Amino acid sequence: MPAGVAAPVAHAPSGQHVLADLNGISAEKLSNCAALETLLRGAADAAGAQVLFSHFHAFGEGQGVTGVVLLAESHITIHTWPECGFAAADIFMCGNSQPELALALIKKALQPGSAHVHTARRGPPVF
């Protein structure tokens, strides 16, 4: 390898980071911890990502859930507020995975009345 040229990276550090504010969701869809974990693990599979671990916590009867699915490609998280009909989802994936497919599955299952989605490219500068 010539001096000053970096060796190829096996897993590129760049990816897409999708932040979704999902509004107008029925409360029962936002307080079922097991169902949300199944949903997010399925969303990772749909996106072509490899699930490493997941952990979800319910805050009590009729209360919200917070959860994370750790991926080889990064993560998917969700935080819910059933009393407000609101969920905040965070999907960051590197490599060949497709976070937009994960979000599509989440939206299909939760059926929000509206969604505000912000997508950002993540990674080192491109020259």
C-alpha cells in the first residue's frame, strides 16, 4: 500500500441515521413491550441488518416503553408515550442495510396519523 493511502475498511463507517417522530398512534400499540420488541427485531431483519442483542423496558401498566435493538450495523431504538399517542424511533445503520425499510415496517405496524422524519448521512468526511 503506498504511503499516505489508507487500507480498505472491511465495514465502512458511513451510513444513514433516520429519526422519526410518530404521532397519533393508539395507546395500546405503544405500551406492549413484547410486541414492540418483536416489531423492532422484525424491522431490523426487513432492513437486512444483523441483530446482536435487544433490551426493552415497560414503565408499568398503560405506560410507555423504551427499547433498543443492537445491530452489527448500529442500532434501532424506540421510546413511547401512550398517553400522548407518540413514539420516537431512531434507526442508524451502516453498510448495505436499508433503514428506510425498517421505518416502513414500523410505520405499517403502528399506523401513526402523522410522521416527521429526518435522515442524515453519518460517517467520516468524503473527499
